[in-house]
Amino acid sequence: MRYRVHHETSYLYGYDVAHSHHLLHLVPRPGPYQQCVEHTLDVAPVAYRRRDEVDAFGNLVTRLEVDHVHRQLDVAAQMDVEVYIRPKVAPAESHPWERVRDDLDYHSRPPPRGALEACRFRHESPHVRVKQVLTDHGEDCFTKGRPILVAAEALMEKLHRDLTYAPGETTIATPVMEVLENRRGVCQDFAHLMIGCLRSRGLAARYVSGYLRTNPLTLPSPPVTGERVPKAGEGALVGAGASHAWVAVYSPPFGWIELDPTNDTRVGMDHIAIAWGRDFGDVSPLRGVILGGGTHQLSVRVTVEAVTTPS
């Protein structure tokens, strides 16, 4: 599947900005199930310095510096991305969640292959705290001996059922505990809460940012029993038309499996990943430091267009 994504961000400042530095996560992350075929970035004002880098999590990032007076910043990223079908995974064949937890715990012996890298996503982070109440919230999903992926999908379904998608009622500063109490939020809140429930149990989970196809598609062959995928005719996935967020769970022997609690579905060909980290703070599409500016108005527009379909 090939997509053309257009992401526009505009900041309109109340006063002059004398100098600004910005960090962008707007280049799709290459991987086994997607490749960025083409990418362009247009910035206004046009007089700026740019440096492309790779961050500590392996994401492609762009640094911008605007060193002259301006009252508006416009950033438009356009990308063509190819997304490939993922191999089928049987959740019941994943390791018991207690075994995964123990492998991620500290021992004097070297951890199993893959577990060491996963450990950096096991502990709390600025937007995701580790709390006993989060452990308790997922208690019914993590019964004794249950395979990690079966348990994680049960947690995803629980959060999808218990939480209401409510744009505008939370901000990035809204604590996970407040989201749990009010049971309302947007995709980043669904993701942060699910990550908190997993990490509080000693499991590894990372935050993934990206985009959604506006109209979901169906895989060309039937999924294995228990795999949740969007069905044709269900309409747009929740979170389409803007940046989206979901969760990747460390699920040996399969590695990282991505789950979208906002839509109660395993990630597939409807999702385009941009970056991953511990939480939103590691992968914000555009953030920066400015000198001046006062108050500002922010507008964001995202379109995801399918340019080819499976034969």
C-alpha cells in the first residue's frame, strides 16, 4: 500500500519572535513493514538553518533555527510511504507474561536477546508514571500464565471499552491518573494509560506516533483467530485526520507488537509510523524554544491519501 501524507503546522505569534530553535519528528521511520519513498519539507520564513539527525531512539529528526524576526512559522511536510503486510502472529503462542516480566527484571546474568533493548521502555517516564492503581486496573487481563500478547490485547479492549474519545478535554499535560479517573481523552491519553498499565506490571511498552489511513482497508487474507483488524465499511478510524498515537508491547518470541487502544485493533496497513519513544515528549511532531512571540495560535492539518491499492 502506498500513501501520500501531507502534514501542515502553522504558528501565528502575537508579537515578534527574534530567534527560535525547533525539533521536528516528521520523517517516517524506516522499518521492515514500511519505507519512506519520498519526503519534502517546506518552511516559511525561508531563511533558516537545517540539520538532519538521528535521535537516541533511532528516529529521524530535523533541527531548524530561524535567526531573524518573524511573526509566523509554517512547516509543511509531504511524504510518500509504502506500507507492507505484516506476518500473522498467534497471540496464544507468545510467552507467559510473568516470564516476560522476569526476563526484563535485573539479574546478574545477561538478559535474553532483545530484552536488554526493551528494558529502556520498562520504567516510568515524564508522561507515564508507574503506580499500583495502574497495576490493579489491568488485573483481570493479566491472569496467571496468560500469554503476554493475549493479555495485552485484553487490556487494549478494556481501555477501548472504558474510555471515551473526547477531543479538547485533555492536553499533553493531563496526568495519566486524571485520564483514568475521568475516563475521557484522545489517542495520546489512551496510549499513555495503556503504557502505564503495562509498565506498572514490569512489562516493556513504547509510545508510537504516526498517522492513520482515513478509510480502513481489509487484509487480502483472513487474519488468525483473535487478531483484531479494521473491517471494510466501518468508516474512518478514530484519530484519522491528525497525528495519531498507539502502543508497542514487547511480546517474545515475536518481538514488538503494535496495538492501537483508541481503535481496539492491532496495527497493520492502516497505520504509518513516524517515531517511537518512552512517551509523547520523545516524539512530538514539532517543538521548540523561542525568544519573544508572546501568545500564539496553533493550527495543524493532516491528510493521508492512498495512491495505490493492493491488487
